Amino acid sequence: MITFLIIGITVLISIAAFSNYSLMDKFIFRPAESGSGRWYRFFTYGVLHADYTHLIFNMFTLYFFGGDIERTFKTTFGEQAGVFFYLLLYVTALP
């Protein structure tokens, strides 16, 4: 399931960033820097969390709601289109 992959990536990056300020600084979104070739921050800040409580709450919520949404999209749109629309929903929800 894509939801588990998103949770895994988010947990790994967030935990790594908790103990590595340069990683946190590299991935955090700063609007003033987005035009200077650091456009990737628009996406990477979505996997960063302020602390463990924030991370656990968000991943717990994603686990319960994300799986249902993913299954619904796959049933409604088909396997590949469902994954595409689920990822599109996830990415557009980041801002």
C-alpha cells in the first residue's frame, strides 16, 4: 500500500531530521528561497515534523484515514489510476 510507503518515508526522514539540524534546514520550506533553485522544499517540508508527538499523531491519522482513501480510490478509479489520484491528493494537500 502506498500509505505504508508514505508513512515509512515520513518517519525515517523526520527522525533523521530531529537529530540532524542541517537536514532539517535543507528540507524546511522557506518561501523566500523557493525561487533560488530550492523548489524541492515545497515537497520535502511535507515529511518534516516539529517533534515526536506531531509525527506520531500525523502518522496515526494517516494510517487510519489514508488506507481507506487509498482503497476507495483504487476501487473507484482502478489500481493504477487510483494510486495516481491518491498521490495527487497527498501532494496537493501538502501546502
